[in-house]
Amino acid sequence: MDYDFRSQVSHWVSSWGLSELVSENLVTGISILGSLLFALIVYLIVRRVIVRTVNLVIKHSKVSWDDIFMRHQVLEKMALLAPLFVLSLLVPLALSGSPLLSMLTDRLLQFTIVILVIRVIYSALDAANKVADFNLVSRRLPIKSFVQLLKLFLFFIAIIICVSILSDQSPVYFLSGLGVATGLVMLVFKDTILGFVAGIQLAANRMVSPGDWIQMDKYGADGSVEEVSLTTVKVRNWDQTITMVPAYALVSDAFKNWRGMSESGGRRIKRALIIDSQSIKFISDEDKLRLAKVNHLKDYLTSKTTEIDEFNAKVSDAGMRVNSRHLTNIGTFRAYMVHFLRNHPNVHQKMTLLVRQLAPVSEGIPIEIYVFTNDTRWDVYEDIQADIFDHIYAILPEFGLRAFQAPSGADLRSLHSVTGHTQATKI
């Protein structure tokens, strides 16, 4: 049966009246040439007809994942397998007259087929990874880590199969020897194994995903996670530098993930201004009448004045301020800020909102604004925060308050000039 193919070639040559030229080498050469020609025709049919037709269908389809497979040329790489399968069937028959050459050629073709099959699988895995990124699946699962691990596994399997093909031994023979090399493999691929285990922990606990903002000062990382691979986590810092953090470091060391802030819809403002303690005082009746015209204070002043008047009516010697209650400018300012923030369009009203007085410091009395903006975008957040404090600093004189500021060189020079002018006047 092995010689059927060669016999057909020999008969075909004889039918052309060239029977005297028929020889072993000529039949072999024509058989090989015919095999190569037939394989080329099969390849052209698969590549130019089948693959091109499928690509046209993909281009006109409504789904997007198949376009990603097309861009990775998975079908084009699969098309290369068709002529190789044809050659693996025909070439050994064409070389049946030379058993050694037939065996070597058959092994070489099988070896090439294994390599191309792995190449196709790698390309399909890369496309699947892109599909996962497109569908945001990689935000929940470390798809790239799994893809890389599968590639590594297939790499070792391909090596074993290729060696078994070239040496004409069963793959089981080589698999049995892996137990001896396990220690060496664990030593060489220590980071890969640690990274894979860390990747599973990161995924199971949803500790970090692409798109998260993480901060890890130990590694100089402060930015958005771009990629979570088998061994590293790629972070693009806000200054556009790239930091590669080992995956297992995110499990063994502490880091801050700002995902909760993004998902909550609110971003915290926690900033204090220091009030000069010498500017704190009781507000006078004139100030009270003036501040009563402020929309954010109308209800507060009415209710607070009634409460204080009722209290003072029960106190003897209420004319002395030490015995009675009075409104202070700093307390009225805090009430104003609470009402102002409660009505601010960019402040998240369902989250914590505080205007609190902290412990006194050497510079004065800190008043802290503790609120959340309803927009977590960095630039918008900074604008909202700046607008709020612009208003605060501008409105302080209305309450007779001053923000503390350490004396600058200009203050000292003006003080010196005033002192010098006074001394010159005395002279």
C-alpha cells in the first residue's frame, strides 16, 4: 500500500511515453513535487477562499469580539496547518523508497505542526485577553495572568512533545522525568510561581484591578493600574512615569487602593484654615442686624437669638457678659459654612458633612472643612475645593475674623519703615 502513490506516479510518467526514463529518483522527485504543488493549492484555497470569506462575514457582523480575533490573524495562522497536514500524508508516501529519509521528513513535519499549533493557540489566547479587556472582565479577574500561565504550561508541553517526536519516544517517558526537575523548575521560576499565587489572591479578594488608582510609597507607585500580569503589576503614575510592582508585593506589603472612592461617587475634602485667635469675639447688635440679611444665616440667627434670650431672661445679672450667653463671630461663621455647604451644588449631601473646630495650636484656632464632592475626577475635585476655600477666605472679614499668616519679609520691612518714620518724626 505504501507504494500505491509512487506506482500511480510511475504509471503516469509511462503514459506520456517516457517509460525508458522512469527511475527511482525521478519518481521520487515527481512525487515530492506533486505533493508540494497539491499542498500549495490546498493552502491557496484555504487562505484565499475560506479565510477571506470568513473575514468578510466577521467584518459585517454586529459583534466586536470576532474583529479582535481577526486582527490577531488567528485564521491566517490556522491556514498554514492545512498544507502541512497534506504534506505529512503525502511526503512519507513519496519517500517510501527511502525509509530513513521518509522517517526524518515525517518527524520534521510533525515537529513543525506542533510549533504552528502552539502558535495558533498563543494567538487565540492573546485575542481572548483583548476581548476580556474590551468587555472589562479583566477588572474582576486577572485574565492576563491566567493567559500567561497557560502559555507557560503549553510551552513545556510543546517542548516535551517535540523532543518525543524527534527522539521517537513516548511523551510519558519524558513526563516521568519532570518529578526530578521539579526543584530546579521551582527555583528558576520562583517569581512566576509567587506571582501566580499572588494573582489568584488579588483576584479572589478583588484587591487590585486594571483602572484602579493605587498608592504604594515603598515602590514609588502612585497612579492608575494599567496591567496585572503573572509576575508584575504595571502602574502609570500621575507624572506619566511607569512603575513595575511585583505581584506578590501587593499581597505581602501594604498599599492603598482608591477604588472605593471612585465607586462611592464622592471624594473627600479635608482641609483646615487657622483663625487668628485675637480676632474671635462676641458679635454686637449692629453686626447681628447686618448678618441677619445673609440668606444662609437668617434661620440660624432667628432661632439662636430666641434661644439665647430665653436663657438670659432666667439669669440674674445678665448684663455682665460672663453671666450670660452671646453669639460669637466664629460660631456664627461655622453655622454659615454648614448652611453654605448644605446648599452647595457640588457637595455630596448624602455623605459626611462637618465644619468642626479642632484643638488650638500655636498659630490659632483650626476650623476644618470635612465634606465630599459629588465628582471624583481629579481636576473637577480640585476646582470645587479651591472655589470653596476662595469663598471662605474672602468671607472671613464679614465676620470680623482673620486667617493666621506668619509674618513675611514685606511685613517686617513695612514695620521697620513705620518705626523709622516715627523716630524721624520725634527727632
